Amino acid sequence: MSREGLEIKVVDPPTSNVSAAQTSAGARGGRQRASFAEFRPFKLWFPWLVPAIVVANIVLFAVSMFINDCPKNSQKCSARFLGRFAFQPMKENPLLGPSSTTLEKMGALEVTMVVDKHQVWRLFTCIWLHAGVFHVLANMLSLIFIGIRLEQEFGFVRIGLLYMISGFGGSLLSSLFNREGISVGASGALFGLLGAMLSELLTNWTIYANKFAALLTLIFIISINLAVGILPHVDNFAHLGGFTSGFLLGFVFLIRPQYGYFNQRNNPRGYAAPSAKSKHKPYQYVLWITSLLLLIAGYTVGLIVLLRGTDLNKHCSWCHYLSCMPTSLWNCKSQNMYCKSSQIGKQMNLTCIANGRTEMYTLGNENQSQIQQMCSQLCS
């Protein structure tokens, strides 16, 4: 139609163009929704290292029982129906496991071996050995509970390094203060994971909801576990060394970038952010550098003191209370398992120097290792 020379035409839009426009808009919306669905600031890892460590510890415990061969090397055994895998007598090893002699052969931490023969590798090998069934089960269940969550969030490289270095730190502090007997177990490495969880919570404080509830829960769990260490026959110095190492390593390995840093990386093109965000906060950098320097200095000084054979208990009169608190229920003094022997024919008389117990044994083809196990049983 026309009006005063102005012609107006009404034209219906082509159906194909409308549908094409709708399809294009839908595709853009789909891609945008997909990008939001796929965006995750922190990648979740598949946990395989922690289960592998658990399997390795269980296999090594079975190997230690196979090498121990209690029926062949001892006159008394627990659970003899297990044959070669039978346990040492309960009086000698209440955790249901091998003898201290077997553990020493396999790499248990013994300070005299480290100092006199420079077998520093024992600081690492001891964390893969366990004294008994109860010992290995308690440690491995704890490792599964703590370690899998950490590996999912931070990956196998960081958690693997954290586990090994914390275990070494626990062994190092243990060898500086506990100079008698042997030490085995993954407790130092486990406490390292607990310490790292605490430092990770502190250094990434701003990204957590219910911060104080998480902090109080973690402190409660750590306090209970450290309190158990004042009981006799528990190496609390390994716990303290592992926890301290893990706490410092958490500031090094488990630091997280800010959320704002991820947001600005995923902004659409042409979007002008109000202010650029750095990857980490300044206090995170300070904690990273400080913790790394403290770790290097502490490990260096500790190794020097250990290899010189210095007994720190002589310079710290109260330090032994950190490892065992004496009460009316138990005695913290360890008994050295040394025996006097006299032999007439095939009859050998052993007397434990620590408790004065005496027993007569009929000898066959026993070697020195088997006689030492007899002495251990007599003194237990």
C-alpha cells in the first residue's frame, strides 16, 4: 500500500533463515553451556599411587614373614598352622609379626648401622617395613583414608614426594633421639600427610567454606594421634619428625592458585577485567620460600649431627617425655636384650641380663641369629 508517496512493504521472513538463526544461537548456547560444564579450576586426578604403596607394604610384610620362618628359627611360635608364615611368640612380638633380627636384615632403622657403617639408606627402607599384622593394618587403613583424597586433589607426583620426604624426616628425628633398638613403620610418612593437610588448609584458607570447623577437626585428629605416641613402644619422634616435615612440605607442594586467576584466564575475548589477578597471594610465596629453606637447613643439620654420632638425649633432659610419658601403669625404660650363655655339650644355659631370667636350651644346628632370637624371647 502507499500513503503520500511513502510505500510500505510487509514481507514475511524466510523460514530457512529463521531456523538457521535459531540453530546458530542454539549452537552458541550449547557451546557456552559445555564450556561452563567442562571448566574446573582444580583438576581431579585418578588415585593409583596410594593403592600401589598399600599393596607394596603388604607384599613386603609377607616377604618378611617368609624370610623370618619362625618354625625353623625359633622353638616357640604363634599360629604354627601358618607354617613358614607363623608369627614370633606373643611375648617377643605382640603385634603378630617377625623377629627384630629379620627386620634388621631387611633394612630396619638401627642407629648403630647408620652411624658406624654409614647405612643412610635405612632411613628410607624402614618406612616400608612393619612389625606385625596389627601394625601394617593400622597404617595402611590410615593411608587409604588420608592419602587417596590428597592424591585425587594434588596428583601422584606431589603426594609421592610428600610421602617419601616426610618418612625420611620421621626416620631422621627418630634416629637422633631413639638410639636403642630398631624402628620400622610408615607412621612418619602418614603423619607427614596429616601435617600437609593442616598447612594446605592454612595456605589455601580463602577458598574453603566452614574453615574453622575443618581446622578444629583436623587439629583434634592430629592431637589424638600424637597423644598416642606417649605410650611405651611407640616411636613418637618419628611421628613428630614426619608431621613437621609434612607441615612444611604442604606450603611447598600443596599451594593452590587463586580463583580470580582462573576466572580471568577463562574470560571471553575482548572482556576487560577490572584488575589482573596474580596466580598466588604474596603470603603464599613467603610461606613457600620460608618452608623450603627450613626443610633444607633442618635435614642438613640433622644428618650432620646423626653421622657424627651425637646423642641429643644427653643435651635435652626433658625430650624423652615427648616419646614416652612414665606413669604407674607402664615403664618407659627399654630393656636391652643381652644374655650371658654357658654351654655343656648340646645344653646351653641363657640368662637375660635385663630381667635375670634363666632357661636351658637343647642345641641342634642353631646359628648366632637363632640364639639371639632365643635371648629376645627370654628378655621379653
